Amino acid sequence: MVQKQLVLRTPAHGATDDLTDRVAAIVAESGVQTGLAHVFTVGSTAAVGAIEFEPGLKKDLPQLLDRLIPPSTGYGHEQAWHDGNGHSHLQATLLGPSLTVPVSGGRLVLGTWQQIIHLECDIRPRERTVVVTVLGN
């Protein structure tokens, strides 16, 4: 097993980072030929997923989330904390903090147009830690 941390500095809500090459490098370094790569973002207002990392979808995903879960003072989190990011917590929860990708032949098993992404849901710039754990033989 190998575990490494990536550090990201995100500018604000909707920022999307492609983690694929960095995760692939950790897998290669691990020497694992068959197994799993688990990617986890630490924090309750960011998410990890798989999507085609292209300009249209980089805009579409945050816009969709803002339509589904818009900024509002009506959320219980806002009523308790008044910090403007209740929707950020809900968006991140909807997408989830982690992704597990199979490893075969020492490489990530991803589709041609599938990349591992980190999405910032918070309204403020953040320094994020992403933990990558590679397990297998």
C-alpha cells in the first residue's frame, strides 16, 4: 500500500482541477499492478469525481449544482452559522468526497474521456489536501 497527499489551492466556488496525471504518477510509483486507487478530499465543502475535463463541462457542472442547490439563507446551516456556504456543504455531499478507480497493468482504468477531478464547492479560496491511497499487488 502507498499513500500520498496532494495539496491544491483553489480560488473559489466552481474551481475544477484535473488530478488524473498526479494520481497516475502515484499509481506508477507504487508499483501496484492490479488493485485500486482511492482519491479522497479532506473537508466538507469539496468533492472528487470523474468527468470529461473540458471547458464546457468545467462550467456546466458547477452551474448545474448551483441550479439544484442554490445559495440561500434558508438552509439550516446558514441559520446557525451565517457564513454563506450552506449550499457548498450540500453540493459537496451530493457529489461525495471520494472516488475509487481500478488499477490494471499498473495503470488507472479510465475511459478515453474520463478524468479524475476535484471540485471546489466553497465560496472562499481554500488550501485542500487530497489523499491518494493505492492498494493491490
